[in-house]
Amino acid sequence: MPAALSPTTHIPADSEHIAGRKSAISREDLLAAALKLIGPHRSVSTLSLREVAREAGIAPNSFYRQFRDMDELAVALIDLAGLSLQKIIDAARVRAAIDRSAVRGAVEAFMEQLRADDQLLHVLLREGTAGSDAFKHAVDRQLSFFEEELRISLIQINAAQGVTLREPALVAKAITRLVFAMGATAVDLPREKDPELVRQLTLMVRMIIAGSRTLAEEARSLRGQG
């Protein structure tokens, strides 16, 4: 049996065995701790390593067992937030499959994810404008994935309706940037405003698609005249 510690026994300040600190920590634990700290109006770029370590219940030195620095943690958090984009895509496709408006279904799925308890979508909305270049590149990577998935869906939906789009990749980019800009505004608004935001966003997106269809038809007519 180990000897009892005397009142003068020195315990290192960074010991992982201090009461309240965990002896082991995972990347997921640190990401969860960072999510708790950033809140609705704080960027992950403002967090310090010590803050995250304290929230996770570990010594600061233990942080380096999972991440090189706070930049690496922030990029990992942004990549995790990309899962919220996949949820939006999946939900929109399900709603379209049951004969609901594909556009309105996608907008509703976006707003639902925006209000989700994990608030991962908030990370993408904030870090794309407030973070470092590394953060912004990580956000752009996630948005590019979303745009590509949206481009494919737009082509499929319009082809099923017998129509084509002018530059569908640009249409997908315009819709994505519009929705995210509106989402950044919606974060600070009460949930009671969501139905009106959904209505406005749905109409805006339909206008973009209608314009693209018109331009495609005009281009086809000009080719026919030639």
C-alpha cells in the first residue's frame, strides 16, 4: 500500500492526477470542449489552449497528445462541422423524394440544422469570416463539397423536369453563398423569425434557378437561329 502523502508533499501543477482532471482524453473530448466554449457569438479563433484544456478537465500539456496546436484543433472542428452539411443534403433529398418542394425542403433542412443543439453549422458560418487563413481554407473546402453535391442534385432535378440550367456549378455556388449569408443573419434572430426566413430564402433560390433556366433557354434559341 503506498505511503500517505504528507501535507508538504509537492504535486506538479500539470499532473494529470490532480483531482478533477482526467487521466486520458480523446480528440472528440477536446472538440466537444471547444464547442461548449465558443457559444453563439464567439469564434474558435479566440479560444486559448488553456481554456480548452480547462473545459476538458485536463492539464494543458496533455492537449498536445491529440493536437499540435489550436489551429489544428480549429481545422478539425471545421471538418467536423462539415457533417452538418451532409445532414442538410441528406434531409433535402429525402424531402424531395416524398414529393415536397425540393427547394423549400432544402431550405427547411438548412434552418433545422442551424438550430440544432450541436451548433456545428455555426462554426462554418463564423470561421469563414472571422478565422485565420487556415480556418477560411477549411471552410471553403466544406462549402465546395456542399456546392458540388448541390450541383449534382440541381442537374438531376431539372433533368427530371425536362429542363436545363445555364452553368449549374455557378448556380450551386450562388445558392450556397446566399443561404450561408442569410444563415449568418439568422443566428442572431429569434426562432419565431424562421418561417419568414424560410419563405424569403425559398423564393430567392427559386429566382436564381428560374434565371438560370431562362438563360439556358435563350442560349438554346440563339444556337437554333444560327
